[in-house]
Amino acid sequence: MDPGLIAIGAGLAIGLAGIGTGIAQQGAGAAAVGATAEDPKMFGKGIIFMALPETIVIFGFVIAILLYAGMGGFAGG
Amino acid sequence: MIKPERMARIAIVGPRNKLDMVIQSLYELNLFHLVDFLEEDPEVKIGTPLEKASADSQKLLKLRAMIRALHLEDFKPDRKIPVEEIEKRSDQLVTTLDLEVTDKIEDRQSISSKVRDLQTKNTILSMFETLGLPLECYSGYDNISVFAGTTQQPIREKFESAIGEKRFSRLEAIEIPYENAYAIAVFCKKSLADSVREVLNMAGYQEIRPPESRGSPSELIAIYTKEIEKLETALEKADESIDVLRKKYGAFLLAAEEHYSIEVLKAETPLRIATTKHSFTIDGWVPKSSYDELKKSIYAAAGDSISVEDLAVTEAEENETAPVKLRNILPARPFELFIELMSKPLYREIDPTIFVFTVFPLFFGLMIGDFGYGACLMLAGFVMYSKLGKDSDGWRRLGLIVLIGGFFAAIFGLFLFCDAFGLPFHPVHNEEGELVLGGLSWEAIGINIPMEAHMEKLVDVKDLLAISVFAAWIHMSVGLGLGFVNEMHHDKKHATMKILWLLILFGLFMQILFMAKGSELRNGLFLAFCGPFQSYVIPFSGLSISIVALILILIGIAGFFALHGRGAMMEVLEILSLLSNVISYTRIAAIGVAKGAMALAFNYIVINYLFAGGNILIMIAGVIVLILLQLLVFALGSLSAGIQALRLNYVEFFLKFYNGGGVDFEPLGYKRRFSKESEV
């Protein structure tokens, strides 16, 4: 396949995953900050809920790397 | 096992006249976690505060009022006051100082309220100054109504359009723009007043009453302004004399407040203790290792009439109710901060501090992996520890964590990745032997560091991914192992589940190794873990499914069904989230690569441009821009590496074994910041 198309695919994979993470984090983050403001002991749990959606963008990253490697981005492929 | 400090539940029993001595000695020991006495009966009652409590609280009340009045909250005293001095001088000083402070503060308040008064008057007058009429024009009429104030909309037009109506023909209206609105004055016949008010209200009228004086407003403003100036110098003087008081008595007041807070705390301790008419019983926890020390000091302080007994509670009760005090080797102690941020472990649980201490700096170091940033982080950590950490335990510990993390980042930067500030030591070649980014490196700008990189962030991404997956397997296996140990005596079924999950995790790890290709590290791992089984594969649409991995996962699933029956379906679905946990560790590679690429890109843009023109001004500007960009990468990189390393511990690791929610060990005790006890 045209390597340009694959590169676009890789970009979309990580970009869209990033947007997904952002959407998920806006709610979790706001709630976590609110909870921590009321009770500093909530910080640890807040971070967990805040960090959970980050896995989505990591999935995007892995897919992007796989695509990039597949088109020979790191040479050799 | 690495569990929190073991505790012994003890009871201290003695005659009531020795109670204050025992309390005193418990506070000095700082080892005894008191269990509040709650259930009264006719014989045993909650104790009454020691005699001095009420006098001391009164003093405390006055001291706190003075501290607030003098704004001593942020005052930094230059010396610590000995307790004897406080006890000797406080009675007399508190009384006289109280009067003096109250006087001065009241003076200051009356002056500042006068200033505020005059300022309000001036604001009103400035509106009348805009209108330009002498003040006597606004009052003293028999048949004329006067409206003065501001409106949001111009009023002249409104009256002009209404003036066709005969009743508005005799009316005088002034309207001048004033502070985003209009200053207006309207004079009309008394009979018209109501209709005029209606028109004004529609224009957003706000009445401003003219001051009851005569003459031109500007003159009055000048007089008031002069008066304000005079008062302000008086205010400065008052502030100065208050400042003198602050400097002279600040240290003493803070020390006295601290001392009497401690005294009141001690004196009110009997409210948490069981007493009868002639005796008392104190119930609580002490670390087993300190039991003898506690016993000895209490006997030394209060004599033989006291009895200190180990209640020898059952292990079940101990697990249920004992408070949790973490105990770790010295270098791991700063990392207790991360455990406290989450929640203290239960008494029966393993304290994960030591694991966070080993893993966090490794992950953090791998993600930063840069000698320059690592060194800067060590410096930043040291500053946090020594400067910010003086007053705050949290900053002190965070500083040490950053210091340790920075050390690992520097080590990885120096020996593994061989780069500093995003710039590799030597030109980087990709796998086809082509120069990456034109060979930009420290060597290219004339600094030769004799270290050879074992891994290039931008070229060997697959190796980094292999490291991440390997780290995932090790880290989560340890987590599941700890989970097994935690549950072993508690719940056999849960413990067995952990073993099954360990099998599945290893199966997933093997399968990922089978599917991944093209990295030397992966090949090494593959040979080590899957070597003997590498020919047992089922080809499936281009992928090779390892039979051994499949069997491991199937054993796990079969185990779920054996343990849970139909409910096992939920557990089977959880295998997907375990897989996503494994993938989640690739953030180690992701952050490392992203940060490295960002730094290199900035360096590439700026450094090439710097040496291209030969213009000195451009070079200076370039250096400034480069420093700013480096700071940006440094801040973003450290923050995200720190949070991600923490998250891998909190989410992927802790959720495999950790319950948390233990009761904090809070021994009776106090800390003196402003006062000091004699050394006798």
C-alpha cells in the first residue's frame, strides 16, 4: 500500500485516540480535582481515575508504531 | 514479610493522682496510640480535664486573638523561646500586651475607617463635580423636585420625545457622560415628580444623594483629599508601631501559643481515658519493639504504683483494629508519601513502599533517559529537599524522590541512551545506515564524549517496546504474587485466583513475544522464555498462536469455572483488561520516544539556524529560544514521566493486590517549631 496512506493512518490512530482520552479525562479530571479539594486524601484515587483513560491513547500509540514499522518507518520493517 | 510495624495492645492502670505524670511521659515518648474510651457505665466514667486546662485555654484564646490581630501567621521568628521563659513571663506579658495590641489595632481601625469614609464621599462628589453645579443647588426648594444620580442610557432624548406632551415642557435636565454611564440632574415641578421618576427608571436610574454641604464639589474634593493624605501618614505610623510590636513580641507570642496548645492538648487528654473515683485505665497501641521502652519510662516517671500490661489480643483482633505504622529501610522512606497519598495499607496487608521504591525510579529513569535532564532533576530534587523541605515534610520527601528518579534518569542517559538535553553524544544512524537528522549530536558541535549508545530512542523503538512488555510482565507478576500472599491466610479462593491470573499473564506475555518481530531485545526475550516451545504454534491468518500460551490461558479459564461456576464469564472478560494492562506499560516507550523526539526536534531547528547565519544577534536570540524550549521539554517531560510512573504503580500494580484503608498510627506527641524544652 502507499506508504503515505499508512503514515496518515498512523497519525489518525494516535490523534483520534488522543481526542478520546481528552474527552474521557475532562470529566474524570474535573471530578478528581473537586474531590481532592474537599479531601486531600482523595488524591491517590483521583490520579487513578484520572489516569485510567490514558490507556486509550497508549493503544493509539501502539497501533501507530505497528503501522509505521509495517511501512518500513524504522527501516527494514 | 514486609508488613507494617507489629503492634501490641496495652493497658496502663494506676491511681488518679499519678494521671498527669503518666500523660506527660506518654507525650514525651511519642510512641503510644491512644484508643478513645467511649462506653461509660455508673462505675467507669470519662475523665475530667487536668486542673490547669481552663487557665491555659484562656491564655491560649488571648494569644490566638493577638496573633491574628498582628497577622503573625506568616511571621518567621529568628529564635526559639525556651519553655521556662514562656511560663515565667506569659502571665504578665499576656495581660499588658493584650491591652497594648488592642489599643493599637483599634487606633488603626478607626483611622482606616475614616479614610474609607472620605474616599466614599469623594466618589460621590466626583459625580457632582461632573455635573458642575454648586452643592446648594440640589436642595432647599419649595416647589421643585430634584433628581441626581446616574443612568445607563441618555435621558435627554427620552424627555425630548416626551416633551411633546405638554406636562414635560417645564423641566431642566443635565446629562453628562460619566464612567461608562451618565451623570444626570433633573429639576422639575413637584407635581411632575412621579412621571419624571418613571422616565428615569426606564433609563436605569440610580439615585445618588448630594452631600449636605455647600460650595463647589471640586473644592470639597480637594479638602477631603488633603485630609486623606494626612490620615494615610497617620496610618503608616500606626502600621509602623504595630510592626514594632510584631518584631518585638512575634517570636514570643508564637512560641507561647505553641506551648499552651501543647499544654491544653495534654490537659484535655483525660477526656479520652476511662477513670473511676480513684483510678484510671489508659488503653492503646504501642509498637511491639518499643513496648519495653514505654514500660520503663512510665515506671521512671510515675513510680511503681502504675501497672503496664500487654493485653495479648488475638491475631484476628490485631488485624482488625491495630493502627498502621509503616516501617521501611531508610532510602525507601520518602516513597511512603506515595502510599499515604493513596491510602495506608491494612494492618494485615503487605506495605508496598519497598516495591514502589524499586520500580518507580526505574520507570521514571527509563522515560526521561537523558543525562542532562537527569542531572537537572537531581539538582531540582536537592533544592526541593533543602529549601522547600525545611517546613514541609511532603516537599522534603518529594525532593528525595525527584533526586533518586533524576539519578536513574542520568544513569540511563549516560550508559544506555547516551544523550544529554535531547542531543545524542554521537551521530545516530538508522538501520539502513543513513544519518538521522543530518547527524546532529554533541560530537557534531565539537564535544566528544567517549560513550557508545546501546539504544537510540528514535531508532530502536521496538526495543523500548520489548522492555516495556517485559517490565509489564515482571511488575504485574510481582503484584499478583503479593496478592497471593495477602489473601493466603484470608481467603483461599481469592489466593487461588491470583495464581490463575499469574498463569494467564505469562501466557499473554509469551503470545506477545510470539507476535512481536524485528527487535534484538525481543529476540533475546523470546529465546529465554519461549525458546523450547517455539515450534509449537498454530498458524492463524498470518499470526502464530503459541500452543503453550494458549494452554496456560485455557488452564486459567478452566480454573475460573471451577472456582466460580457460571460467574466465571465476568472473570474471562477480565483477561482483556489484563491484556490492556500489559499494553498500558508501553507508555514507558511512548513517553521516552515522544520526549526525546520533541527535544531533538527543537535542538535541530534552533541549532542549525544558529550556526547558519553567523549573525551575533540571531545567535543570542537563538540561545535564549533554545533555553526556553529546553525548559519546556524538561518540565513537560518530568511531569508526565512522574505521573505515568506513578500511575503504573497505582493502577496496574496496586490493583492486583492492594486494599488500603488502614487506620493511621497517631501517637500522642507534639512537635515544637517556635519553642524549645530545656535539655535537662
